[in-house]
Amino acid sequence: MPPPATDPPEPLPDRATSWRTETATRATVIVDADEYFAAARSAMLKAKHRILLIGWDFDARIDLGTSAEAPRAPRRVGRFILWLVKRNPDLQVYLLRWDMGALKSLFRGTTFITVARWMLHKRIRTKLDGAHPTGASHHQKIVIIDDCVAFCGGIDMTGERWDTRCHRDEEPRRRTPWNQPYKPWHDATTAVEGPVARALGDLFRDRWKRATGGEVLAPSPPSGDCWPHQLDADFTGQPIAISRTVPHMPDQTERREIEAMTIELIGRARRHIYAESQYFASRKVAEAIARRIDEPDGPEIILINPLAAQGWLEPIAMDTARARLIEALRRRPGAADRFRVYHPYTAGGHPIYVHAKILIVDDQVIRVGSSNFNNRSMALDTECDLTLDAGLSDDPARARARIVAIRDDLIAEHLGCDADEIGAAIDAAGSIGVAIERLRDRPGRTLRPYETPDLTEIEKWLADNELLDPESPDEMFESLAKRDLLKHLRWR
């Protein structure tokens, strides 16, 4: 682990919901990696000075595709970046990635060779970031071009992420670099331009300083237009809040801005909460939802989850906790009509993996980022989310209309229909859940309700004691007697 940074951590309010709020001259929500990889490629082609990348994982072999802008440029991201710095003698590239995740990925086929070539290049710098507590990960997924345009959300530049919004059962391009098919994948990120992109550059520079033990990077010189040509802006002149999770360390002040923002947004909803998350295992998020369920006129809450967590350990930790929390919430008197959990499926009946991290409140607020509804994202791993409030826009009516359009478009993707049909169904029913129920039995892609599995006593014990999803670095070593997943959610 590198030596600690020399600067003392600065104080923040105990319940701060954001680190900074900066204006985006343009901002848009990007759904699924087909569009994201194309947009990132387009923006990187416009880079004049610096490309900054923060990743939980990185695979040099992923295919970014091609375009008329530079048809002869390499398709694979590792070779593409080498091509960019060769083409532009003023360009520098910095890659910062989680050290533990890198151990396995460096030995994926040609990734090791590509990274070795990067390390030999004087204008490409790579660092494995070990500045995290034991058991934690650096989970942010951010790309910044010239401090002008940035992408921030849930999509990693790694394998098994690419998919189109059609999520076809048979998709020739949805294959690993070793030509093996993988599951349909749903994800989301954002593109932002202007001062908010520069702020994300500052976040990178702070992370770089800690990872290197004190190396200071200056901001990027002014640049021209880096906005991807194929992207329409959802929002213009829009203030955007940047929220983080920063775990406690001896030389680092803990930041739970994402947790505070999540609880605040759940608490302010009037009519609808629509959320997509890879996990649902956070006790504090469940408690915030329970408070709204208990209100006689509380909002409707719709959660989109994958059928099961990915990997061998995650299902034990996350799926078991999810079952316990959802069952506790469903037993509350107001839950029957106002709390629904769904999984998306392809037209052929195969589950689509949900990796997106999205929270939409009424027609007022949308948040997209790297954090999930689990304890790790709220306190243990490093995360970064962007939140946009239509009420702060210079054109609130237009911003609210775009938030509703994004929500309807997401639901339409899951149900394989047109967004206008979703909007009309929600307006007619006065309920997102009722609209989904009326539309989901048709042929094609669909949403199916969550069914609580049978849990063994060991699984219940693991979930209740949060052994695999601690709420803080210190809790990893805390007495089990102090832990209880359901301590404020006792069944009524």
C-alpha cells in the first residue's frame, strides 16, 4: 500500500449528501454499453491533452467498435489508446484501477502484453490503487477527457459488459474475447460536459495523489469540444451534485454522501420511486423504504433487480440478504400495492443481468452512478454518483419531462415496447406497478415479479449478521452480537 497522503482530511457536515455541485453545459443518460462504448470512443478521438480513466476492472481486449470518424483506428481499447498517443504527441493517458481486481485481469490473454506496452510508454501511466481498507474495493467507473467531457456511472470498460438495448437471445457480438457467449447485460452511465467534468477530473487527481503517495497532477489545459457527435443532450445548463462513498481509514475521513443522498431522495418522493440496482441488501435503504411504506399516502416504489447475483460468493451474501429484507418489507400493511420488485427477461425467457444503478424520484430527480443498494456501496467501497434535480434547472419543465421520458424509456426497454405506450399506461393507471402488470404478459421481453426463495438456517444467519456485506470497515471485525440485518425491520 502506498504511503498516506500528507494533507489532512477536510471536515464536512455529518449528513452531507454531496461533495460538490457543478453545472453541466450538456448532460445525458446513456443506457447499455453498445451506446456507451461508441460515445467513449468518439470523445477519446477528440482528446487533445489528457484521458483519465478510473476503473474497478479493465480489459484491454474489449471492442469499442468503429466509426466514420476514424475507420482505421483499432477496435480494441488497449490498442486504440496506444494508437491515440502515437497519433497525438501532446496526449497523456492515466489509468487508475483497483489493485485486487487487477491481479486476475492482468493475466487475461493479451491484456498483460498490452498493459506492459502501456507501462513502457512515457505518456501512458497506469497505477494499481491499494489505498483502501482490507476487504474493500475501488468501485468507481469514470472516464474524463481534457476536463471537458466525462462519463460517470455503472459501466466498466471490461469484458461481458457490451450489449444492445434489444437484449437479444442470440447476439453475435455478445461474446468474450475468447469467443464464448455471455448473458444479456443491462447497464447505465452518464455523459457530462463543462464544470462538472472538471470536478470529476479533480476527483481523479485526488485519487491519483493518494494512490501514488503524493504525486500531484495539474488540471488539463483548456480544450475544444469533446462531446461525442452521436449523443443528444438530455439536459443543458443543469446543476449536478457529485456524491461519493469514501471509506474510513486512519489518514482519511469517511464520506457517506451517497447513503445520505439515497435516504433523502427516498424520503422526499411524493408519487413514485423507480430504481434499478444490482443488489438490494442495505439495511438503511430498506429502513428508509419501510418508513415510506408505512405512510398512508406514501409513494409507490418499483425496484428492478437481476434474478440472482453474479459469481459464487455474491449470491450467498446479496441474494440472501435481499430475500430477508424484501420479505420483511412485504409484510408491512402498505406494501401490497406500493412496493414491487421485478426481474427483466429476454423474449426467449432468459434473465437479463441488471448492473445499472439508477434512482428516479417522481419527475423531479434522477441519479446515476456506481453505487448499489448494499452496505458495501454505502460505506466500504469507493463510489461516485451524479444526481440531477429538475427544480434547479434553468428550464424546470423541460428537465422534468426528460426525467419522465428516461424512466418510461427504461421500462419500455424491459417490456419490449414503445416509451409512449408506457407513459400512456402509467397515466391511465395512475401507477407504474399497475401499468407494468397490464403490459408484462405480452410476448417478448418482460418483467417478472420477485419470488422469495427458501433459505437455509445458515443462509439466514449469514444475511442477518451481514458477514459478507459489512456496513463499515470497522464492522468487518465487530462482534456478531452487535449486528442484526433486521433490527429496525421486525415483521409486523
